Amino acid sequence: MAAIGMNTSPIAGVSALTLRDRIASGAVSVVTLCEQLCDHVRATEPQVGAFAWFDRAHVLEQAAQLDAYRKTGRPLGPLHGVPVALKDIIDTVRIPTENGTALDSGRLPSRDAWIVSQLKAAGAVIFGKTVTTELASMEPAATLNPFGAEHTPGGSSAGSAAAVASGMVPVAIGTQTGGSVIRPASFCGTFGFKPTFGAVPRTGILAQSPSMDTVGVFANYLEDLGLVTDVLAGFDAADTATAPGPGPRLLEITQERVPVTPTFAVVHLPAMDRLSEAMRDAMTELVAALGDQVFETGLPNAFSEAITARETVNLAEMAKCYYRYSTHRDQLSASLQSMLQRGEQVLARDYLAALDWKTVVTAALDEIFERCDVILIPAALGEAPNDRATTGDPVMNGLWTFSGHPVVTIPVFEGPTGMPMGLQMIGQKGLDGRLLRTARWLVAHIDGLSEDEAHG
């Protein structure tokens, strides 16, 4: 089954990295590429609904400026000419950023988010703003899943995942507080990457839960995750989760050969008994195919408390961050009103005790990482639910967002109705490049190809 629009997309079968190199060589102009993509958006967007804001003239104006810059002969940025879509909670100067709520309708930020400034400096084309759920919460958005309109595309970065899956843009940026990058990527059949917590500054992005909010990337090619995250990563004194340090070199590391054959751990979460039969069978087949390279282990049942602790932290911090919306609560959905009410009822002692679970989770995972390179678990309970009234269950994702470990999902499984299902890979904190490199190896292994054949 192909996603809506992908077969007719001008970038079908072409990575952002390849587009970047073709533009740099003069083989294609940014204007030509963007004109083709704008035409594709016009044809595909009515069936998908990925964009909250899109303006062809704005896109082509940027493209013309980038083509003119290239002719000066000056050095090009690492994303020169690459179109990038942004989740509509990321501030863009003089472009609406409405956070998925009517309460912010017409909001025009006076400055760009930190990552938008980085993207522009790298030569990226800011291609549009993608649909998010209401204040990036759990209330479903209008975006449709490109693989099946009756299935949810996930949330809260639904528009970003759908725009990439349907070939309207090669790369899109989302955010994750529970499972808002990994789950939509799984449901929409794209690669999705959530870096180590604190790797990417969040200044100028709607804050929901500062202890967990993480910027992530969607792409149809694994290397593109590293290409873009290299640009996004950095230090911003305004975001205390970040720290000074050298660039991560993710693209470079992703393209390296693995020094030794990797070892994997399949970790059985307390919620694994809720997996769909198709996802359970897919994991069983994967474990069999990996043979001696994989071992299975569990987390203590007490980790159900860690999942609850993540929710406690999220709700308490949401109630604080969204306080400015409380005077207009009647204009919020019933589900978001309920979340805010629950957050307001969290006691300080319970919030602080819940935060302590981050250390407990990290310590338990460190013991597992002593025996493996990467942890493997399903990216979701199964394929995208055949229910537009839900964004799906983030239970397979939240623990790693809470702990801050880097996560990538790869679209390697298929559900009983032909819908995509993702495999989630969790790496050690700060070793994001190693995680992506191992993911590259695993994709080639599953495809039955050598690394040279897969990336020659």
C-alpha cells in the first residue's frame, strides 16, 4: 500500500541529502524544486490536510533568494535549498503560529524560534506550518493518515508526519512530550527521530512540559534525520536543558560502518500484553531473524509506576505552562480541560516524587545497555487505529521521553490491513549518532542487503 500522493511526488525516491547535493551542483534549482512541490501540495493537500499554513508565494520568494545566493559562489549551508515544514507550535516571524487552538488564531510571532533561525542560516526553505493537535495535546486534529483516511495519523505532530509520508516535503519538524514524533511516524510509515533530551534548544516553541518537551524530525530516509538534526542541535542559554559542547556529527556517524556487529535487547514493558497480534508476530519474527544478536529482558512491574509518574509530571507542568489559557477554558476541548484540571490537582510532593523516577528509569536502562547497543520495542501497540476520534496510545513511547534517551523509529512492519507499523530503537543518552548508525545497519539487515548495497 502506498501513501496518498507519494507515487506522484516530485521527490519520490529522493532523499533530502540528495536534493541538497543536486542543488549545490547546479543540477536543479531551488525554484524548480519548490514549484514542483507546491504543485504537488495543491494536488495532495485536500486529501491529507497536513498544513495549517502554506503560501506558495512565500516559498518561491525564499527559493529565488537561495538560487541568487548560490550564483555568488559563496559557501552554501548544509541544508541549502532543502524544504522543511514546521509543526505549528514553532514560532515563525510574521507567519502565523496558532498552536492548534482558536485562542491563538491570527497570532504572528515577532521573532523566530531558535531552531528556525538555525534552519534559515543553513539555507533551508521554510516550506509551511503543519497541523498540530490542540495545544499539542491529545485532542485529534483534522489531518488524515495518507495510508488510510479512516485511520488516525497520530498526534500531536500529525501534520508533520503526514506531509512527509505523502511526499509534500522531504523533511518536517515535530515535537514529542509523550509519543508525538515516534507514534505518528509509525502510523504514517516514515522515519522519526527524537534526540537525547536537551540536544536541541526549544526557545520559541510552545512549552507543555519542560522536563520532557523534545524537538524531533520526520523524514523518508534515515540519513536525513542526521542531516537535519545536526543543524538543529546546539546550545542556547535561554534553554537550561541545553549545554555547551561540540556539534553531534550525526550525519557523518550515521554513514559510518558499524565497528562490530551490534547486539540488541528487546525490553518487555508492562504494557506489552496489549500489543496487537500483528505487532506481536512481527516482533517474534524479528527476534528470530536476529538470532544470537538479540536477547529479551523485562523491566520490573514497578515500572508501571514510572509510566504513571511521567503522566503526573506532564499534567502538572502542563497546568503551569497553559495557565494563560485557563481564563478561556470554555473554548478548550473537554479532553484538554480535563487534563488541566488533573494537573492543577497534583500536589508538589507528588510532582517531586514523580521526577525522581527519571533517575530510577535511567539506572535500570544503564544496566541493560551494558549488554547491548540498542533496545528494540514496538513503536506503537499496532497499526494506526481505525478510529479518527483518537491519536493512539503513547504507552510504548512515554518512558523514553521521560528518561530523555534518544529514539528512532523505522518503518519496517506492516499491519493486517496494509497499514505501516514502526519498530522503535532506543539508544544511550548522548550517543545519538551511534543509534542512527545502528538503525542504518538494521534496516539493511532486514532488507537483506549489505551496507554497500543499501547505501552505495
